[in-house]
Amino acid sequence: MKKTVIFYSIILICLLPTLLLRDYTPSTELRYLSIADEALRCHHLFAFTDGGEPFVDKPPLFLWLVMLGRMLPASLQHFYLGLLSVVPAFITIEVLARQMRLKDGRLMVFRLVNITAALFLVSMLTLRMDMLLTMFILLATAEFYRLYTSNSAHGSWRLPLLLFLGVFTKGPIGLIMPLAIIILFLFVKGRETDFFKYLGWRSWLFLFALLGIWFLGAWLEGGGDYLRSLLYHQTLADTIHSPHHREPIYYYLYMVWLLLLPWSLWAILSAVRAWNSDTPRSYEARIMVIFCLAGFVVLTLISSKVTVYLLPFVPTAISAIVLNNEKGNDRWVVLSLAIPYAILLLTLPAYVWLSAHEAIVKTVSDPLMWAACTSVSLAAAWALWLVCHKKVFRSACMMAVGMLLAVFLAGLTWPRINPFTGYRLLSMEAMKAARKYNTRTYVAVDLKHASNMNVFIGKEPFTYEKDGIGNLPHNAVVMTKAKNAGLLQLQDTRVVGDKVVGYRK
């Protein structure tokens, strides 16, 4: 336990600069904060609104956690909100590690490879409910597997509770995915008739009772129209037949290679070998492969293809690596790691080229970013040397450590990047201009998702497209892209990144 605490404390330190310094993305993170603030003002817990319009796209659990954070002192909010993804990530990794009884070197590799897999790392640093959903899905499947291996259904209330929490986090996908995993697993084992042994009528009654409480609360606060919209959007519209995120049926087959980077080749090779091997560890790895296959089938059948839905299958795919590498140092394993290491070796040269040819990279360039790229390249060179000498696990640990050091160093550069990616600094400058000219009128021209700036300025700005600038109100603070400043003829303009704040008489 002491070693575990030390390990995750070090990981948290690596993530800390990004958690504390990064601005919120306008399209999603800032929107969640805006919805949470609106719910707090209206004293709502079940029926949410976004700018006065009903918001039924997401269930309440994650928004409750965001609301709790908004009630904390300002100095703690950013750190707390960052933990909403980091803590579920740590729990997910440890639950799987305990289920697989990993120790020593295998445990270290499993933790580091998981944390540095592309989709997992990005999701840890993002204010979204996807990591929370991943935790509940894997907790539910782990609980099912515990019941299966113990040949008992005792404590079966935990399984429906975890299924409900998955639904309560992100809708039906939180129920469909674990159920598909359970059904496919039992089918492969030839025990499909045992499904109701683990989810009997008492479990379903408990699950539906919890859902009923949620729907009752939504009806009491939002009325019948809100409840109908909630049920429609969360099932038919957003899950079964969504008009959004339409992608070809093979979308996930090529996305998985990108989202497991730099461990994609290693993970896929290990999964294939686990299916064709008969060792005890390979048997456990095959179970994880079954979990991944079930998820892929479900996600492929759903019309809306969302990349982050693959997140629950990142740790299970990586499980095949540590479970099926009794002699994992042959030429194919070496090649599956040597290729991504060789590519990552080019990180520093690539950054040098971008700094010379891309204006935006040159603008935000920082010595710490150079140090971060150097860290990746040096770690890749060392890892490449280790893997060529068939020290596979040591090479993976070295590459992961280099990547985490790069995350720490690059995280310190966020103050230079934030003006180009978020609205916090733009809003601060707008508030200064509003106090100077004694106005409370804010206008956003040609800015996407500008309505969510109410999180910072306390009210929603008037929004205009570029072709509507002739109707701008007078005595207003105007926020727009820097290239529009001359067109709008603003006074006292201040550039913030690629945007500008000015006053219009």
C-alpha cells in the first residue's frame, strides 16, 4: 500500500501542472461548468438547463460532482475538477491489477503503460465524464467476474448498483456495454443460461427502482416534456439512432491503433497471441480480449461513433500485454515496440521543424517545451536500445517515464498556450474593459461557444456572426478574433492570443 501511494503521488505530481494551469476548453468543459452554475442558481438536481434551454444530453452524476466543485473556494476548484478524471483513472487501473493479481515488475509495467496510452492519458487530463464511466463499467465487469469465479451470486446488489451508476454517468451506454460483455463471456463459456443467476429479478427490480427515482426527480423538476425528452435523447436519439458522429462501420478498427499509441502494436500482438495460447496467464488474457470484443461489437452497432467510447477497453487491451508475456521478448514483440520508439525518437527534430515553419508553434515556443520534447526523444533512444537487447518490460518503463516527464514539463507551458485555446484570459481582459468604461454589455463576434463565457464574466455575452457586425450595440465591450479588430473599429484594443478585446462607443 505504501508503494502504491508513492507511485500515484509521483504520477499526480507529473499531471499537476496541467491540472492547475490549463484553461477549460470552450466547447465541452466550459459548457459543463456553465450548466452546473445554472443548476446551482435554480436549485435543480435532476432537470438541467443550458442557457435556459432544457439540457438532457447527460445524466446528473458527473454534473453533481462539478456542482460540488463550484461550491468550493476558487483556489481549490481547478484542482478538484481535475481530480474528477484522475481519481477514477487510478481506481480503474488498481481494480484491474488486483483482479489479475499482478505483482512487482508486471504491476509496474501495467500501471505505466496504461497511464501513458494516448486516449487514457488525454482523458485523465480532461474534464469529462468518460473516465468515471470507464471506472463503473470495469467495476461492474470485475464484480461479475468475482461472482463467476466464486460460483456464487451473493452480494449481487453491487452489480445492479454499478450498472445504474454507469447509466447515471453517461446514459444507456453505461448499461449496454457491461451487459454485452457479460453476455458474450457467458456465451463463449457455453453458460449463457446462467445470465439470470448473476442478474436475477431482484437485481433488475433494484436497478429499475433506482432509475425510477431518477426519472421521478426529473419529472418533478422539469415536468413531463423534460422527462419525455430525457428518455428519447438518452435512448433512441443519442444511443440507437443518433444523427451525430456518423462514421463508417469500420471506424473503430482504425481508431484503436491511434488511441493505444505508443503501445498499439504490442497490445494487438499480445491479444492475438492470448487467443491462440493455452497457458494459465493466457487464459486470463483471453478473458480480457473477450471483454474488448464485446465492446467493439456493441460500439460498431451503435450509429453514433464516438472515439472516447473506446476508453474502457484501453486498460483491458493492455492487460493482454502483461498477462501474455511469459517469454515476451521474441522478434515480433521487439519489433512491435521498436517501431513506435523509433518514431518517438523523432519528437525533438519534429518540434525543431515545426518551430521554424509554423507560426503558432513559434509563438508559444518555450524552453520547457524544448525540454519536454528532448525528454521524449532521449527516453525513446534509451528504450530502443533496451528493447533491441530484449529487455522488453524495462524498455516500456523507460519510455513511459520519459513521456510522464514530458507531460510535467509541457504542463508548465500552459500559460503561454491558454490564450489560443481557452477564454479565461479573454474574459479577464473584457471585465477590465467593462469596469474602465462602466458598462455591463459584453459582445462576442465570430467566436465559437462564446455563450459559455458566462462562467467567467457572470453573464452570457451577446453573440454575433461576422456578417452581423452592423447590428452591434453601442457602449459595449467587444470580443472577437484579432483579424476582425480593424473591421470593427474598436477603441482601446488588447490582443489576447489570437483574439482581441476592445470597446465600441
